[in-house]
Amino acid sequence: MVDIWLIAMVKERLMQREAEKYIVRFPDGMRDRLRQQAKANRRSMNSEIVHHLDRALAAENENGPAATAIAPSLNTTNP
């Protein structure tokens, strides 16, 4: 009986992960830049992308969407 429950839980989790996927088309060169940053930060490509999205959303919440779109201040290496 536990085996059936476990199989059901695994199937449900796989379906949830499938639903969370999103295909993104990057402009020329962006994939390579992300790959280099991910390598430098010792992160997977996915983790690097999520990191940048999280920072962008946090800045937007703090500064408002218009301010973030006009002057994004996410690059801490070149203020």
C-alpha cells in the first residue's frame, strides 16, 4: 500500500516540475554571458537565471517598475 502512495507522490511531483518549466529565447550573446557568470559563481545555468530574476523582481518591488525599467541598478560591480 505504501508503494502505491509513493508512486502517486512521485508522479505528482514530476507533474508539478513539468508545469514550472518555461522556455526562454535569449538575445544573441546572452546565453554565453549567463553561462560565463554561472561558471564564475559556481551555479547551474538555471540557478544563475533564477538569481538574476530574483534580483530584478526585488529591485522592482523596492523601486517600482518604472524606475527599474529606466535605470536598473542591479549591477553591483559597475555602479
